[in-house]
Amino acid sequence: MAVIDWIIVALFLGALIGIGYSFSRKNRNIEDYFVAGRSMPGWLVAIAATGTSISAGTFVGSPELGFNTNLTYVMNLIGAIFGGCLVAALILPKLYNAKTITIYGFIGDRFGEPSKKATSVMFLLGQLFTSGSRLFIAAIAISVIAFGSIQFQFMVWSILILGLVSTFYTMMGGIKGLLYIDTFQTLLMIFTGIVALVLIACNLGGLSLSEVWHTLTAGGMVKSPAATGVAPGLAADGTLQGWVSGSKVQMFDPSIDFSKPYTIIGGLIGVAVFKIAQFTTDQEFVQRQLACKDVKKAGRSLVASQLLSLPTVLIFLSIGLLLWVKYIHAPSTDGALSEGFFADARDVFPQYIKNHIPAGVRGLMITGLLAAALSSFNSAINSMASSFVADLYLPFMARRGKAPKGDNEQIASSRWMVILMGVLLTGFAILTCVMQQSSGLNLVDFATGVMCFAYVGMLGVFLTAIFTKRGNNRSVLAALIAGVLIVIPLMFQKELFGANYIAWTWWCPIGSIITTLICLSGKATKR
């Protein structure tokens, strides 16, 4: 990296810390610190929530997905919009009107204190793996650009750097500062994606638009998930091993194949259920809606964030498509480096930034990457701290007669919990380096699939709590445990059985039906 690149990155990080510091004295109590006193405008929450939804998985993972496959991932984005509309209309009003600091307080009101603690603990455990995976994905790009490699030791250093910076400014500003920071970061990420797309299009070796289109359609190829015993990559004669014919601009897959994650029914049913789980049970996402001025603005911001995610993800998928065109036409441009992308494309976009983007613009690209990484990681830290403080720490200290007295003490305790959550998430990000290799999933599928560990059980609990009068503390705990036991063999199908038989898009629908029935089996107890 050139000096100008380091200066741009330093200015970006300084701006984040400055915004966090400017809000550090505007938090009067923990409701301000964690839900912004329910005073934030809907448009701001919508843009900030977009950054939380797409994360570093979009900046790094979507180009990998576009390079290896096609545009069928778009169906998942349509399913997300559908799921968001259902939550905004049917579920969010009940969660918002409960007026609790976390959504698990609603579960406590419905079933009792043990259920609130159980769902909060499940969220915390699930979030460790979920946000840890996002930080790991972001560290891939940082490791490539800063150290020139994605070897494990360089990945660890990259994770530590990202975790330290994000924890620091999150601790200072609370949710108010984060919403403004995330809005700034989301817009920056979209802008850098557009710039990168234009630069790649101008660096295709003089190919005309018709030639590019022909390459993507008539000459398109996608990596075959069934290619076993064959090392995917570029053979000596220039042919691709482990790849099959297929248009790379295909957007809709009508097949009924549960091993494929990006089909029409997978998006409209599987992903819609997954997003219902995300927007209902995940404090990281719902917390932003709870910060809105009223429930209508909360619902609109949720739907708007998913609508904005669609063109944003398309930009980064298109980056992967154009990089495929570039390297399939001129694989010798980067020698063995470009040939390696056909075997492992996880770092295809970061390597392009490092080797082809000019100085200055490269620094801008890195800030876009950091924006994508930090926007989701900092929201995870804050949401985990809010759940830990409101649902576990304060009740525990109150029972011991040592509850923090006054707003200042509560805010101080909350800041320490933010630091604790940042340290834990950073540690788990290192663990996910190993998990992703074992799962056999690409980066996008891994980052989303790992969320199902917590979502499957919690969705059954929330659906029971919102739409029925059944359930008790025992059935809640049983549903949460069952959710984890269902997802573990699904997550490691390739490791256990040698192949992925059920795509991650179906894990939530299958698991949540079972956990809902388990939670419903408990008779309501008088409270």
C-alpha cells in the first residue's frame, strides 16, 4: 500500500472514532445507550440496517459467489423483502409495543424470567459464531491487502486489528453514534462498489459489451458442486476442471432441488422464513427498529433496508462476474495467481484491489471494505451488550443487592460489557477460520448458514409467544436445545456424509417447524 492509501484509511478510522466520541456524552441512561430513547428517524435506521444486513459477506463473499456461480442469489434478496414485509405487518408491532430494551424482555413477559434468560443466552451464543464469521470474512481482504496472504497467522492479526477498532468506538457512542456511523459506512460501501465495478469494466482488455455478454451467457461456466475427485482449477490446456456449462447471468432457477440454495422456491419460502427468524429473534437487527420514533417508521425502515440491499448486493455480484470475464480471457495476466482463483476465489476481489487498483483509489476501496466489516461487527457488539446487561447482568446484580445505582453507573457498566463482547467476538472470529474450512460452504453460505444455530430454536419460541397462548419455561428450553441439535448435522453435512444434501436456505423452515411444535407442546402455566 502507498502512503496515500494509509492516510485515507487513517482519516476514515479517525472519522469513526470522532463520531463515536461526539455521541459519548449524549447518553443519559441505558435506554438512550441501547435504543436511542426511541427517537431516531426511520430513513437513518433504514440505511444503517442495510449495512448490518449485508456486512463484509457482501463486499468479499458476493464477488466470490459471482465469480463461481451466477445471479440466482438474487432470489434470496427477493425472499428477504417478502420476509421483511411479513414481519413489519404481523410481528414487529408486538415487539415494539412491548417497550422492553431487548426483544427477549418480551419473552420474559410472556413466559417468565427463565425463558427470557434462556433466549438471551441463545442469542449471545449464536451471535458469537454469526458475527465472528463476518469478521473472519472481512479479515480475508485485510490480510490480502496488508500482508499479501490469507495464511492463518496473518488472518489472526487482521481479525485483532478490526476487533480492536470497532470495539473502541462502539463503546463510546452507544446506539445513537452507531446509527450515524453505520449510515455513513453503508453509503461509503455502496459508492466504493460502484467505483470498483466501473474500474473493472474499463480494464477488460478492450472487450466490447457484446463480447462480455457472450462470455457470460453462451460461454459462461459455473463451479460444479458435484465435482468430486477433481481439483477445480485451470488445467494446462486452458480448460476448466470442476466447472460445468451454465449462463452466469441466470437469475431464476425454477428447479425443485433442496441441495441448491438459490432456487425460486428456496428464495420465496426458505429465505423468507430465515429472514422472518432474523427480523424477529435477532436483537442485532430488531434493535435498530426499536430505536425508531414509532412503530410505523420501524416497519417502513425494515422493508426499506431490504429494498436497498437488493441493488447493493447486485453491484458486488456483478464485480465477481466481470472478474470472471477478465481472468477467463487473460488467465496469464497474473500468472499462477489468477489461475488459483478458479480453485479458490475467496480473495479474488481483495487481490484485484491489491494488484490492479491505483494508489489513492486503493485506499478508498479499503475504506469501503472496512465500512462493510465494521458496520455489522459494531452492531453485533452493541446488541450483545444490550442483551447481556438488560436480561442477565442487571437482574443478577439486583438479586445480590449490588445493582448499579443511577444512570451514570449503569452506562459505565454497559460500556464495560461492550468491551467484553468485543473481546469475545474477536476470539470467536478466529475460531470460524477453522469452521468455514470444515463446512465446505462458500463465504456467503457459511456466514448466513451459521446464523441458524440460534434462529431455528428461537423462531419456534417467538412464534409460540406471539401467536398462541401455549408454551412454558420447559418447552421454551426444549425448543432452543432442539434447534441447535437440528442444525449441527446440517451445518457439517459435507464433513459427516461427504456431500451437502440440504442447502442452508431450508435449515430454518425445517428446524422451526419442529421447534415450534416442541414449544407448543408445553401447556401455559399461570403466572
